[in-house]
Amino acid sequence: MTPVAEANPTAPSSTLSNDEILRYARHLILPEVGMEGQQKLKAARVLCIGAGGLGSPLALYLAAAGVGTLGIVDFDIVDVTNLQRQILHTTDDVGRRKLDSAADKLKALNPFLNLKTYETRLTSENALELFREFDMVADGTDNFPTRYLVNDACVLTGKPNIYGSIFRFEGQASVFATEGGPCYRCLYPEPPPPGLVPSCAEGGVLGILPGLVGVIQATEVIKLILGQGDSLIGRLLLVDALGMKFRELKLRKNPECPACGTNSTIKQLIDYNEFCGIRGQESAAAMPSVPEITVEELKRKLDANEHVLVLDVREPHEYQICNLGGHLIPLGDLPKRLSELEPGRETVVHCRSGVRSAKAVFQLQRAGFSNVTNLQGGILAWADRIDPTMPKY
């Protein structure tokens, strides 16, 4: 695969210049690093999947530490909602490709960095070819299909998988797919049902948490390169940011694992959206189709004073941010509060973006409500197309 951009086309020599010796002086005086260790860092080739919440601290600290070749895979655009946690990007970068924004910051931080950027979605078609160019892979993704894809590709190519994940106030980190160590499938043989675990956009995330977990991932990368310390191979580190507690679970390689077990059955990459029960990259698509209404049509009905109930299935703290004045019943409370609704009344259900409300419509249909529709695009679409003064989150 040809990279979109390569900051230093010539692979760096592991020899350190005088300028580099001065730059890495605080490393060089550590006996555990020294000249030999810093040369190992310069010769190393690390691939980061994602330039977002986890990828930001990962890339920044690996570049600063002197990792010679750093690859980044990302296809996203900087959005203002990223800035609460994705510290590679600034307000001026909103609307830019994340790869361009990241390249500017990383090269400004360390001009000796050999940076390779790949503007593409990681897929079963390109992962093996891409991974073979690097020594190890740091997984900064936020969805289950890509996590299983990264794991299987790392197992098949023999590359360590430095894993991290975050949700709300909690995080996890480990090192998978090393010789003799467990892989991600040993820990999670099957993905959760589609929609069970909300995305960060739906469930939220403490801004500092990806910084904390991403730094742990970067630390594991550097330790593996140096061959120093005790890595997280065979250990799952659990981070509770609210309690500021760290717990550890021991992991064992599963001899029956289909990816890394004695008689492994996974010999090639598969369709990971299908494996995770997802179609077309859309988690909502895993739900049965439900009737929908546009924000323009809802606005017309409300202006005409039609007898329509607007049902908001978000959480109370979201309602405080912005609302349409509808009746609030959080999705998790809906089954026990059906008595508050009129089965025959026209009901338009909404949430932030339309995912949770689609689930609510499905639940109401199963409970006998026949005149219910999902607000297409949720309150975000209302803010975009009906009321631009409404705050978005």
C-alpha cells in the first residue's frame, strides 16, 4: 500500500546525530535506555490505527520519544466535538483531514520523525499488507469490528497489538498477539450484541481518559522496543478515572482460540461487520427498520397544533443541554413507564442522533403502539435545519 504522505521518504539510520543526542539526553542518561536503547527506538516502526482520542497521546509521545518511523491510519475530518479530548488537533484544524493536522503537529514536535500517513479505512483487504511494513501496531480504534480486524491481522502477521479502549470514565489496556501471549479473542471470543455498548458520541467520555489510556499504550510500545520492564502481555489493566483506581486481571492464552490457539481456524481476514452483526458500517442498521419522520415534517405538525406527542428518550442531563419541550422518558426507563403514553396517539420519538430513538420505536411497536415514528437525525438534525440557535453536543 502506498502512503498518502511520507515526511521522510528515506528510512532513518539508527545512528544518532549530535542534535538527536542532545534532544534525547534525558533518555540517554538512563541505563535502561542509553545509546543502544535510543538507537532501537530510532530503528523502530510503529503503526497507530486512528488519530483521535487514543491516537493523539500515542502519536505525540512516540514521536517525542524518538520512534524513528511512525505510521498513522485515519480517514476522518476534525470536528469541533473532537477537541475536548483529541489533543493533536486545534480549533484552527476544524474541517481539515486529521492526518494533515496530525502531520503538522508531529513534525513540529520532532523534525527527525519519519512519518507515514494513510488516508483509508482499515479493511480486511488492506490490513495484512499494511501491518507487514511495521514492527508493532497500536490500536486506537473505537468500534468492535475494527478491534477484531486489528487483532486477527496482528496474529496473522506476527505483530504485537498494543490495545486500548475507553468508555465514559473507564478504560482498558493490554498487549495482545505476542508469541506465547493471549490475543484479543482470548479475552473476548464473541462481540457484544449490536447496540449494547453505546459509542462515545452516544454515551460520552471524560476528555482526559483517552490521554491516560493512550499514554499507557505509548509506554507499552516503548518498553517492547527497548526490551525493558514488565509488559502488559497476559494482563488486562482496568482504569477507573472517577475512583482513580487501577485493577489488573490475569489473562491466559486460550488453546482453543480460533485466532491464536493450537488449532486455529482463522487463516484469513473475514467480514468483521458481519461478524459483529453490523451491516453497512451502521450500528443502527442492526435494528429492524422503523418508520421515520423528518424534522421539517415534525415542525409542520407542531406549527399546525396537531395532536402529536414528542417523546424524548435521552437522559435528563442531555435534556438540560437542549430540548424540543417533549415528554422525557430515558430509553432505559421506557418499559416500566409505558403507562405514561397513549397507545393510539401519534408519537414522534427522538434522541440526539436517531439511534436510541429507533430502538425506542421498536420497543413501542412490540408493546402495541402502532402510530409511532422516529425523528430522522434526532435533535442534531433539528438544530441543523430548523433552529440554528439550538446548541449541539
